[in-house]
Amino acid sequence: MIVDVHSHFWSKADDLDAMVEEDLRRAGGTAQAIDNLDIVPERHAAGTSGADRVIVFGLRAKNVGMHVDNDRVAGLVAADPGRLIGFMSADPLFDHDPVGEIKRCHLELGMRGIKLGPTYQGVPPDHPRLMEIYAYAERQRLPIIVHQGTTFSLAAPLKYANPILLEDIAYRFPQLVIVIAHMGHPWLGECVSLIRKQPHVYADISALHYRPYQFYQALKMAEEYGADHKLLFGSDYPFTTVAQTAAAILGMNTYAGTHGLPPIAPRVLEGLVNRESLPLLNLA
Ligand SMILES: [Zn+2]
């Protein structure tokens, strides 16, 4: 079974300010990438079709022009509830009552996890309003996916983006399940050291494969530290697809061989693609 723990859903007209497209163009985004700013349910289904279960979310981060409606995400999930798992988001600065929005989405919409991005949201990961969300999530056993790592958004301060900042959160909320998105790229060493020792902190490998040398280093580092079992499969659809991501992982040793690099243990690569992530995230 393939579980995609990281896919997006948004409507360009309703959920994104013009800033998002401007930032993407400045970062060299292709026409395809710009086109990806408009997702309809059929496109989401096609891009994630290689996965048996798919976590999907919006992001609420007005600081970078994203204010995805949680109800829209819940509507997508309601159309395919056997396959899709909806995560909610709240904006610590621009939502009137962020923890109230999380409770509403959890209790009324049945959403089962939380997506946050402190750097996108313009706050440090230990911002008081995020701490309230972590406390609720820990009590309710809701997993949190946190975008730590760099980004194309100009307004997102990188000083809040290093994954090592999540260690204080893990100490403060020891039962909270945290997934570091994109292995916190480019801070791979910080990410691997954190997931290696914090029992409930994981990382997803989404959106890394199209920088193949970095992705190779990330997987090799996780293998050498014995932390590869803490890596979860994710696509970051629409920026790439489930099929492209799985093919890149399983083809990693072809890349290594071509470039004179030592191979990655096949069990690491196959284990990653087939990771049973849902029980790890309290979502079994
Ligand atoms: Zn993402």
C-alpha cells in the first residue's frame, strides 16, 4: 500500500492572492508550475492516483497570500472518503481564533490532522497561538505536518524555517506527532538528527526528488544514521505526482550508479515507498 502524506488542494481564484504567482515566477517557476496553482478535484485525483491513501490539506498563511478554505478541503475529502484524509490549517496571525478554527474543523468537519507552516505564516514555531494548537493536537492525538525548510515565498522569513526549531516543541509536547515536510530542505542534517532521537517526530520526502543530488544525500544520510524508518512517503502534489515520486525513489540507485556514488540499501528505498504511515500518525 502506498500512503501519500503530503498533497495540496486550492483554488487560485478563491484561496490564493496574486502574490503567490508572482513569487513562483520570481523563483523560476515553469508554465506547468503556474498552471498548478489551479487544482480541481479531477486533477488532484489524477496526480495522486498511484496512492491508496492520500492526506490532503490547504495552508492558511495570509502573510504569503495563501488562505485556503478548510471547508473546501473537507468537501474534496467528502467526495472520496475511502481514499482521502483531510488535514486542517489555521493562521496564527490573521485568523481571528486559530485554535477555535482547528476545533471546528476537527469536531464539525471531521478533519484528522493539521498543516502548519510557521515560516509562511510569519511566526516562529513557538508562537503562543501555535502552542495552543499543539496542546489541542496532543490532547486529541491529531498529527501535525509542519513546513520547515526553504520556500519560494519572498515574505517567509527563513529564520523560522530550520527544522531544529521543532525540537523545543517536541520536548514541550512529547506525545505530539510531528512530520517535518520536505525533510526540512536544505537543512537535511538537522532534520535527520531530530527524527533520529525524538520518538514522535518524522519527516516526509515530498518535493525533493527533482533535486536528485540533494535527494540522494538526504536518503544516504538517513540510512547512515539509522533513521530511514522515520521517513514517510509524500508527493507534494501538485508540484509533483505520486507516480513521479515513487519512480524517482525506486530509481535512485540508477542515479547513484551513473554518477559513481555508493548505492543506497534497497530496503531503504522500498521501505520508503511502501511505508505504513497511517498507524505512525494515529490515523490507522
Ligand atoms: Zn507542500
